[in-house]
Amino acid sequence: MKTAKPQSDDKALTQFRQQVYALLEKQADVLFELTDAVIQTPQPASFTELALAPALTRGWSSLSEALSTGRLDAAALHKLCLTQLPAGRTRYHFALDVMSVRRMHSPTLNERVYCHGAQREVGGKGIVVGLPYSLLAFVEQRGASWAPTVHTQRVKPGESAVAVALQQTRWLAEHLPPELTAETALDGGYGNLPFFLGVQGQRLFATARLRNDRVFYQVPPPLPAGTKRRGRPVKYGAVFKCSEATTWPLPDETLELTDASYGRVRLQLWSALRLRVKDQTVDLTVLRSCIHTDKAKPPAAHWYGVYNGTAEPTTLARAFGCITQRWPIEPANRFRKERLHADLPKVRQAAASDLWMQLLQFIEWELYLFREQAGDVRLPWHAPLPPAQLTPGRVIRALSEHLPQVGTPTQQVLPRGKSPGWKKGRPRTKPERYRLTPKRRKQAPAPSFAA
């Protein structure tokens, strides 16, 4: 893979739009115009209202048909988005998270599951009904709101978010050139044994939040020369409990620094701590982070697991830099829902929702490529921003006005006769409804007693 070279004016954007248009295998014109309609429509009341956008020259009835029957080469789109990474870097930061598309009142949609969300729809808790998507996003810089997605994959029923995340990190390690390094930051949903066990052997640097009561084991000391031990070799040494400071040995590295966002920070690092596994050992580097230590009541310390599958050493500065790069995916997810209308189309097939999320991934990279040419198109009550600090919300308003100059690769609409409508005597059938079945926890096997 070669990263894109900087191009002047709209050449990079125009070339990218033409490449994506070539990846649309069916209903290409309608789907492409639909993405431009999303850019030009800030607050549609319904999915059909996107047909009122100036960019959409097709009829309103073609929108739902395009989503249900259209096709896009998703694998090629992911590779194309990865090639748009800015050149001149040797280390790229990524963030991985699950975003849930709400489908609470869609019983005719298959493969719906219970997933986490902020709406608190089920039982007054942070649980919603919908389709969860695992997003692997490129983080432009720390503190910004730019996090365009390079790989989108739905977490299907029977799958776990950790298993899908491992597939995405493996894909990233395979398609990123060997001279480039990928650093991925994850939240607490991935700081567990299945993730750290599955990521072993991948060419990746990853950090994931750990529970504050996680238990590790130190690596047992080697036997003195000439000493023989009977029985199996010892795999686990003294216990290391994150919640009990008396079990901590001296850290391998300690770092104190002053950060613009986190104040006075104190970092501690322990290397070669082991997670308890049956058949093999998983060695991790564990980091303890205390922020705002200059305050009278600093917040509780956070623990992170660090996996390093690269040739560069693990240092506190590198791990802390990776951890602080994760935040931009949060405002990016909010932007996908509120402005790119991720929840807008009420489809009946999960595959149509997958296609919609892939189209939104295309729009994200359109905005990223256009950000340097965009002007500050703002509402009267918004404060002005310098060109280097433009947000995706400002850039999408500028691109909406600039789309006629960019042009479109779609074909002109051909004239056609009047639709005959629904044939008389043809019966109408109700769509199939699907039941929601929650995941069941694995039951521990009952103990058996010998007679």
C-alpha cells in the first residue's frame, strides 16, 4: 500500500470519488447521488426526504430500492480508504470502538440484537436494540474530532465485539506496509483475556483499558545454575493485584510529566506480567496512569494493558501517547449519527444497513480529503475557527456548497415511461417479523461426585 501524495485543489477529492464510483457494482448512480444528498441535507425528517437534495436527480422511490438491491465492493473500499492516509509518517494511530445503530421499532429487520447505547431504551439501562458496528478509525491528531473509518464490520448475532476487533486488527497488520507502524487504542470492553490472547503474534501496538480489580501474576524467577526442579516448570510467580498496592513490585519505569489536557500526570509501568491461561502464557505490559495529581482530590487511577508486536520498544511515553489518541472516535461517532444520519434509513435487511454504513465511510473520507480546501462556513452564532482547526461539521457545510464545482461521475438520467403501479389482483403479503433472543451466559458444568 502507498499513502496518497498531497495534491492541489480538488484533484485528490475528484480522483477518490471516481475510484469509489467504480466500486459500486449495482445501483451505482443512485447510491453515489445518495451520498451527495447526505452532504447537502443537514436535518432530513425522513430517509425519503433526501430525494429533495439538488444532487439527487433520480426519483424518491429509487432510494429504498437502491439500498435493498445495491452492491458495493466493501473489501476494495477498505483498502482504498487505507491508501488515503497522509504521507510522510512512519507511525499511524487508530481507534477501535463499537457504534450501535438504533432499530428499536423495526421487528421486520433481521439480525437485530441487544447492544450498548446511550438511549437507555431497555430496562432504563444503557441498552438499545439495533445493529452494532465495529469501527476501525484513523485518528488524525490528538484532541481533534477527525477519525474517518478505514474498516467497518457489523457484529452479527453469535459473534462478539472482541472477535470482530481481532479480525480488523489482523486486516490492518496485513495491509499496512511493513515499514509503517500501527498503534491502536481500545476501551475497557477489550481489556480482557480473549483479546490479549487473540492479538498475540500480530504486528501491532495496542493499548486497552483494564478493570481496576484485574489480577496478574509475575514471571517466576529462573532457577539458579545447576539446580534441578522436580515436576512441571512453574508458570506463574507472585500475584499482582491492581487493587492492592502491597502486591506491586517496584515498577520497571516511572514517568511524571505535565500535560495540557490532563495536568500533572504520573505513569508507572510493569513489564512481563502474565494472565492466567490454561495451556499457554500471555505476557503483557501493564500501565498505571494517574492524572491531575496536582489537584487536592485527583481522579482514580486507570490501568491499561499494552501489547507490543512491533520492533520498537515499549516505553511509557509511547503507551501514553497511544492512549490519549483514542478520544477523537467519540465525537466522530456522534457526528456519524447526528450529521451523516446513520440511524435514518429504516431498512428491512441487515445487508442494506451494512451498505449504508459503507457509504457513510466514503463520505467521511471525502470530508477528510476536502478539509484543506474548505472555508469556514459557519452559522451566525458559531465562533470562527482557523483553517487548521476546522471540524467535520464545518467542512461538510463547505463541501455542500462546493459539490457543483467538484462534479459527479454519475450518468445522466434516461427518460422512461410512467410506472404501471401495483398490478390489480396481485396479493399483498406482510413482511416477516423476527424475534429478539438475548445472548445466554454459559452455565458452569455441574459437579460430579464419585460413588
